[in-house]
Amino acid sequence: MPEKFTIGLIQMSCSLDPRQNLAKAEARIQEAAKQGAQIICLQELFRSQYFCREENAELFELAERIPGPSTESLSKLARSLNVVIIGSLFERRAAGIYHNTAAVIDAGGALLGKYRKMHIPDDPLYYEKFYFTPGDLGFPNFDTRFGRIGVLVCWDQWYPEGARLSSLGGANILFYPTAIGWHPSEKEEFGAAQLDAWRTIQRSHAIANGVFVAAVNRVGFEGTPESGLEFWGHSFVCDPFGQILAEASADKEEILIVECDLKRVEEVRRNWPFLRDRRIDAYSPILNRWHE
């Protein structure tokens, strides 16, 4: 595989029309490819607004099969542009079984596989347990034409175990399609600290594992003034030392283009050999929920 690859992160707002959102995403992918992006990642659940703000059984109609209409459209685009596309979708697996799933499409258009979100939140305005069955595919890696990658989704970004297992599989970069924002009542008091914690935990995954990390979030306000979410954007890429290479704004649609040099992975791991010094003989208690 190449020693360098260029990634593109698509940060955008979403309307209530899935077709419109897909068309916008495809246009942004084309723009990213023109700017040299080879692996392009869309934000979490890009085909719709973030519907998990409420528990509404009618919203299951937004789900689709994988492979299905969205992956077919993205596959055609990947083939025509010779790019890898990571698309986060609401997957209908069977009647009553739905997943929050990232599909990975290789340059050439082949569906390499999918990652099903493992950690499912249940918080005010993030009622994902109502919609999503926890993932059952583990933490796979994907050998794309341009590099070996890992993909996790949003709430997964708070868990070091997922980042570690994906990295141990050989991924050189972890992608985190995301939908995270501020509650209107919390932004003034907690907003800056929440954003800093979100950025810090993902930088820590890069440092602890010696990998690049790319987080792509949405922007815009969705919902009512009283019970909506202001998505905070700030999509970013950091290197294996945790240094921010590029970061988007809080409120604008943007495309981040970043070159990743795998020599940086080698350099950081040689000087900070965390993987070498792991005490794998002593970690079995981590499989317990809690130590009494």
C-alpha cells in the first residue's frame, strides 16, 4: 500500500429530505476528490437530520438495506472518482433489527464491508437505544486501495477499548463519523468543556495507539428551540502524536483535506512504544463490568 494517502472529511448540515442530503453529500464528495482526497468520510447518519432526538416509531421508515439505495449511489461515485467512501447509514437488517452502520466502499465501487456501532447511548435528545441494536461485527479493519483503516461511530469515540482493538488490527487511521452537539440549556455553562473533552479523548486515542484519527461532525441546529441540538462541527484530523493537523469551524459547512504520511506512525511508535510495553498478561480483569 502507498506510504501516503489523502483524506477528505465532509462537514455539512442536513435537511428533512433524505434525497436532498444524499445529493449534497455526493456533490461534496466530488469537490473533495477534485482537491485530491482519496479516502472520503461523511458524518454520522448523513442522509437525514439526527432523528434520535425523539422516540418515534414512524422514523424507522428512514432505515434502508446495506447494500441498498445509498450504497449503490455511493459505489457508482467511488468508481467514477476512484476514491474510497465511508458512509454512515441507518441500516434495516430485518424486521425489528436496526443498526447504526458505516459502510466502507473501496475505490472501484466494491462494498468492502461494514461496521455496526458498538456503543449505543441513551441520553436526553440522544435516544439511540430506541432505534439501534448494538453492533455484532466487532472492530474490523478495511484494506482499501489507499490504506488500512478502522471505522468507529460517534459514541464509540469515548471508549479506549474500541480504538485499541481497531488499532491492534493494523489500522493506520481511525475514522469517527459523528453527530454531537450542545443542548440549548447547557451550552453557556458546559459547552466549551464538552467540546474540549470530545477533542481530547480522540486525540488520546491517536497518542495511545500511534495512529491518525479523523472525526467528522455535522453542523446546524436541528429541532425546536427548546428541545433541539446545535451540532458543534469542529471536524478534525490529528496525527499519531495527537497534534491537530486540520480543524473545521463550529458552524460552517466545510471540507477538510489532509495528507497522512505513514512514516509518522513509524516515527511515533519507535519513540513512544506503548504497544511494545503493554502488559497483556495482566489485563484480563478489564473484561469485568466492575471490581467489587
